[in-house]
Amino acid sequence: MNSSSSSPSSGFSVADLAFVRAEEGDCGALAILARGAHSHPWSAQQYRDSLGSGHRCWVLRFPETRDKQPSNLVACCVTSRLFDEIEVLDVAVAPEWQNRGVGTQLLQRVLAQCPDDVARVLLEVRASNRSARALYHKLGFSEDGRRKNYYPKSDGTREDALLMSLIL
């Protein structure tokens, strides 16, 4: 699939995207997706390690192809479960799909996958990431606290992480 067929302007909508669990073969494409979405992205090995440790990685991808081309992936969300809580470890949306409802659709689908015995979903977000914070608030997350100087910035300084949770 070429990159022009994977852009939002090519007639695809969020509803056209398949919601599936990522597999180990997706790790290279996940790393490429993360490089486009984050200033400090996960590597393919970090995705492999995460999947190998039992974390779940959900993706939105174009359904018309089964290949593992990076352009096939639009967004991902990695989660970890501990007892009655789920922690969102990573969310990445391809830059050309940001601010188009993809993050909302992805997280709504991830939340719908939570087993009945899960009481709470936790996450942390960069204090400067206003669009992600707005998305989480829209989905019902509330701010619970702050980790000072948690995230590295590209200029060598650090910024705070906001701790957020959603009671299910």
C-alpha cells in the first residue's frame, strides 16, 4: 500500500479502520508510527518486550491489506493490567490522522475491551500535551496528581507528567 492511499484525504474515515490486537510482526511498524507521533518514541524492541511481557497493544489499521507496512497502521494503544486496574502505557496516532477523531475512536474501543472486573483505568500524560489532555477529559478521565520533571524534552530539560484516571 502506498502512503497516498493511507492518508485521511484519500476518502478513508475512522469508521473504515480495523480495530485489532497488534502482533510481534507489527513491532517495526509500531516503532515507525511512534517516531511520527512522539518526541521520545518507543523502539521496535520496546514494543516487542511489552508484548512479550503480556501487555496488550491495540491498533487501528486499514483493513484492505494484511501486510505489515508502516503506512497500514494509523494508531496504537498499549495497556497493562494489574489486578483490577488497567494502565495505558502508550498512545500514538499518525500525525496525518491527529485531530480527526482517531484517538477518541481508539480509546473508546480500548475501554470497551476492559473486562467487567476492571475498576479503574490509569494513565500519565505530558503536561504540555493539550490535545491529549482534552481527549482524556472528554472521555471522562480526571487529573489525580503530578509527577514533577518526569518526561525528558528535546532541549534537555524535563517536564511534568499529569496523572489521570477513569473510574469504570
